[in-house]
Amino acid sequence: MTAPKELRLLPWSGPEGKPCYLNTDDKGGYMSRLADNIEAVQLGTAAELLEQASETLDDRDSDPEDLRRFAKELAGALRDVLRVATSRGHLLEASGPYRS
């Protein structure tokens, strides 16, 4: 008996913000590679925003509207990073116990 395939949480949402999943065993397939690339972009964006955060928050001349806009960008990046972490955590669980 073979183990059931694990669904991969994709790094984007479907209609109405519902999660999207990929059902495949082909980790090198087009959709898997697309998801990997989008995750890499999302993580890179989050890293860039994190670098900007200290500068923006330390700037006493920052306009409240600019701070609000920046906070929304940070919240979006955090949401994306959380989705990536959740997806990768599920993939690790599906691959079995950690072996060194």
C-alpha cells in the first residue's frame, strides 16, 4: 500500500482569499517550480522590507500615511512568509522523520 499524496499549500490565494493546494508527486513539475519561485520572491521581498523597517521607524519625519502604507506592506509580507513556513512545515512532516 502506498502512502497518500500530501497536498502542498501554494504561496497564493484563490478566490475570496481561500488557500490553494497542489496535488502532485512531481517536485520538479511546472507548478511545483512556479510555487518555489514565487516563494523565493516573497521571502526576498520580506527581507527587503525588514531592512527598511528600522530606517523607516527611526525617521522622525515619517508621514503617518507613509507609516500606515509601510505597515500594510509589512503585514502582507508577514502573511506570505507565514504561508511559506506553513507549506514547508507540511512538506517536512510529509517526508517523514528528520534523519541526520
